[in-house]
Amino acid sequence: MNLLKIRYFPTLISSLFFSKLGDYAYEVIFVFIVLEVTNNDYLYAGVVYFFRFIPFIFFGPIGGWLADNGYIKKSLIYSEIIRLIISIIIYISYINEAINISLLISSSFLTTVGRSIFQPSFQTFIPQIIENKKLSKANSITQIIEEVSSILGPLLCSLIILVSDKGMVLIFNSLTYFISIIILLGLNEDKDKKNKNKNKKIYIFSVYKETFLNIGNMFRTEYSLFVAIIGSSLCILFTGSVIRFVIPAVSIYMNGDEVFTSYIFSLMATGTIIGGIIYNKTITKSTPNKLMFYWFIYGVIMLIMSLLSMKFILMLSLILGIFGAFVDITLITTIQTLSKKENIGRNFGTFSTLANTAEALSGITSGVIATIGITFSFTIMSSLIALIGLYGITLTSNKKNTN
């Protein structure tokens, strides 16, 4: 745990803990409020969630540019301020019974803007304070912190609702963002980069143009990194809907219930924490080849889950969580280590855009396949994840052999 003695790293992960604690509590309460306001109209609820993904397409590249051009601290703080203000507005509207579908769509959009700016800056700052050989361990710690927050956030949300109401959850959410902002004020980024880009202005069209050019350049000069980012985005296209929709639907379809489904997700989260600890202790180097191998294993585990009875799904959920952590940590570390220093933020912005676009499309994809049958959908989408991982292994192995 010597990493905790590195300047600014404890500050960074403390901010992450409180920010994610608020995020995960907000996720739960936001669903309840959306369903309450729409009178359980799933079409309107779907529209609200559709607008959650739109900002990633447009603001992911902007978040990457800000991270690469010396605006890390400002980006982190401003993204938290945006989410703090939105949480307060929703709270005031909710207690005054003035909340409506338009406000929910607007707040959903702006909250995601904050997230799309936060993530590239956070991931870009880590390599500035930690040497490459320790990045895997650092990312393992951040993964564990995030998963602990993912468990505590919904739990605290439930406890607050039990003793109070939804409005108090929004107050709690606002408080976590405020604490995160206070913590982030103690950060100092790379002064040389900050001074070098002090008067550099952002031109939106140029940012998007640079992003597309960067993808093409990555294909030509950093092919393994290109495979890692594109391959992971394609895997996420199927993973997103399997985790959020298909597994819960299959659980209920196979005579499970909501409680059983919650056990599945609790075990996945527990597995992710265990996976982060194992990764931290055993794996020192992350490569695109390893990343695609972990995606392959992840898909195979899902495929096995789709073919077995419910009693085996709980045990496999824990294992799935472990390899989910391996995927997440390897992906982040691979982008950090293989990206040119001046392109780390841009590459994270590019991945954020592609991955979240894929996640937005995943619901439509699963819906189309599920028209044939929900268990069939589970099997097909799991198989596709495994096949993409296997093809990625082949591509990165061939590249490795030619070098």
C-alpha cells in the first residue's frame, strides 16, 4: 500500500469514493423518481435514459481535450459542481412537487455532461503522479474504491428512504459531491503542461476533427491499442444489456424473483472487489492481448451461465465479477501505458464516446434479439462477447509476432 503515500493519490481516490458514493445513491433514487413522475410509463422512462447517453457522444472528446491541455483540476471540480447543482435543483423541485419529465431529461443530460468531463481527467491524472510499472496496482485500488461505493451507495440510499424520504437521499447525494469538491481543491496538476497551454483555446470542431484523426492514426501506429479500445467498445455493446436487462429478465423468467436478482448483482459487486485485490497482488503488467483474453473469459462465463440452471448462476456471478474487475483494470492501464503522454486524455475521451454509444445501443440490440426469446438472447450475446475477445486475442497476437 505504498501507493497511498504518493502525493495526491489519496486525495484523488478519496474524491472518487465520495463522488461515486453519491453517483450510486443517485442512480437508485433517480429511477424511483422517474417512474413516479411518469406513472410507471416505461416509454417515457426510456426517453429519459436515452438522453443520459447523448452527452457522452459529444462531450467525451471535449473531456479528453481538457485533460490533455492542463485543465484537469478545473475539469474535475467543475464536473462535480454541475452534478451538485443538478442534485439541489431536483431536490427543490421534488419537495415542491414541481418536478416533471422535461426537468428529468434536462437534469439527466447535464449530469452525464459532468461525468463525461470527469472521467478522462481522472484517468489522465493518475499517470502524472504514478510511474508506469505501478499503474496496475493504482488502478486496482481505484477499482476497489469504486466497487465499495457501488455497494454502499444503494445501501445508504435504502436506509435513508427507510427512515426518511427520497428528498433526503438527494440531500445526501449533494453532500457527497460537496465533500468531493473540497477534497479536489487540494490537487495540483502538472505545472509545465498548465503553463504551456495557459492561453490555448478550445475549438469544438477542431476537437472532433482531432478525435477522428487520432482514431485513424492509432490504427496505423498503435494498432494494439486500437484493438483494445474498439474491441472493448464492441464487447460493451453486448455486455451492457446483458448485465442491466437480460440477466434480471432471465432470473425472473426462470422462476427467480427480485430478491434473487439482487443476490446476483451483490455477488458480482463482491467478485469485482475480490478481483481488484487479486489483480493488485498478482498481475504487474497489462497488455491488449491480456485484455482481450479477459474479455474472452468474461464472455465464456456468461455463456455458461446462460446454459445452466439458476442454482449455478449465483456461484458464477461471483466469478464473473472477478473477471469483470480484470477487464476494467487492464483496459484502463492499457490506455494509460500505451498512449502517448499528450494523447492520454484524448484516448480516454474517445473510448468514453465509443463505449457509451455502444451501451446506449445495447438496449436496442438486446430488445431485437429478445423478440426471439430471452434465454436465446442471453446465449447469443454472451457468445458474441467471447468471439470478439477471441478475435481480439488473434489480432493482438499477430501484431506482437510481427514486431
